[in-house]
Amino acid sequence: MATISHPAFRILVEEFGACDEYYNEMINAGSLINDGPFEKYYIDPYPVPEKLVWQLTGHDCARMVQAAQRLLELPGIGLDINMGCSAPDVYKTGAGIGWMLRPVEETREMICEVGKVLASYNQNYPENKKRFSVKLRLGDENFTDEGFYSFCDMLVDAGVELLTLHPRTKKEKLSRPPRYAYCQKLSERYKSAGVKIYLNGNIKDKASAEYALAACPDISGIMISRASVQKPWIFYQINSEKSKEIKVDMEKICYDYIKNVEEYQPAEFYKTRLQRFFTYFCMNFQFAHYAQTRFVNAAEKGNDVLREEIRDFFEKCPEEKIKIYK
């Protein structure tokens, strides 16, 4: 998640029971190999380097290979190629889902070359083997089952060990139910090959997670994005077998998050990181739009102004300070 998947957010999730893996916000291959001024912040693995999956984006094969070599020097689970981002400013450059839209020979070349880098690394460092994965969608609006499965076969043949599928097309928005059946079909298709499938899309609580697992009993994992920003305790809720109460100090979270953003992000990033977080987190409040408007506008003026707005909000709405969740 752009502007979200950084140390400050991982610290917050860890405090509420954590999750199994963290995908960082997309790393641009060109910026990484050119030593961009902010790249050190994108590749900061704190606080759980052993759980990091490095998500790489870019449009040029040679740069993707070079960036992969750099990322393999870092700790973590492995390397993920993003072929799922459908933001116009990303795919129009050929990155993100752009890899699914261009001639398949070009995508095959990139995946094979990056796969060779990982294979070489794993051969040299078998005790620290890194996983090769791809996040993708169904494709463009005119996709066919035959074309989609053929594309996935190409990825697997090139050494990809995990596919995370957001089962929507390039243009389909969140209002369109994800087609979970494709996740189950992929699981069945590659079960004998040992390739894992993760499901992504519309998981927002324990009930929706159970629904997805019932629809796709053979998947190996669930990826959660926006809902985890609103409710960083969602992983604990889904994993808990008992109906336990979670007492959440909402005001403390607000202050702690600002402090951690200040500690682990450059000043140039404060505004965007805080505005994005509070846009989702404020959805927990009864007067969500009121809180969103005030917090987002305050972040535009600086962190001290934001802290004052938070203090004023909880003084006016004391019932919002402590939330009890099951």
C-alpha cells in the first residue's frame, strides 16, 4: 500500500498481534538502482525484517534485474513483482498491471531474468533461501480464462513460487465483488507443483475472511490491505479462535502513529503518510467524515496542528476515545 506499508504502520500492527508477512510499499526499480534520495526509507525493514516481502515495480527488464539483485541483499522472505497495480500513472508506463497488458514475450523475458537472479542467490545461500512471488489481477477487461491461465503458467514455468491474485480486472473497482473462484482454481491447478496462492480483495473482518476461505479452501493465505489500516487489530481478530474483547485506546494510537512516522519517515513524507492513514483510521469513529476532514486538513498544516486537532476531537467526543471490539 503506497504511503502506508512502512515501519510506522508495521509497528502498529505488531502491537495488536501482528500478521505473518508484510509487503512493503512498491519500490521503483529505476529509483533504487539510481540511489534515489528516499530509497533508504522504502527499504527500511524495521521492526520485523524477517517478515518482509520486497515488492518491486518498474517497466524496464534490465532495471528490474538490477533492482532484484539489490533487494536480495536485504533480510526478509523474498521478492515480489507487482503486476497488480492498476493506477493509471503506474500501468501507463508499463509497470504494475502493464506487465499483463504488453506482449507476453516481454513479460516472460523479465520474469525469467529476475528468476535467474533468485535461483543463483538461493544456490549460493541455501540457508537463507528467498521466495519468488508475483501479485497480479485477472488482466484487462477483455481477458479470457485461457489467456489468464496461460499467463500464470508462464510465471510458474519461470520459477515463481507464489501468486497473489486480486481477482478483478484492470478497471473493476471495489464495488464489484472479487471473483474468488479464480483463486481456488489456481490453487487446484498448481497444487502438485507446490505453488502457493494467496487471495486478495474484500477481506474486512473475520466473517469476510471465513467466507473467502470457504470459497477457496485450498489457498495458502489471505492478503489484507485497506481494512488493516482502519483496523490494525484485524489480524488478531481473524486468527483468534475465541471471541475475545480488544480494548483500543484510539487517542493513543493517533499520537503514537504520528511519533513513529516522524521517527522513521523523512519530513517530506509526513503529510502524505499521515493523511492516508487517517483517511482510513477515522472510519472507526461515529462521526467519521468530521474526523477525516479535520485530521486530513490539519496534516496539511503540520504535525503539531494535527496533534491539536486530535486533542480537540477527543475532548469534544470523549466516547470515541476507548473502543471495545470482539
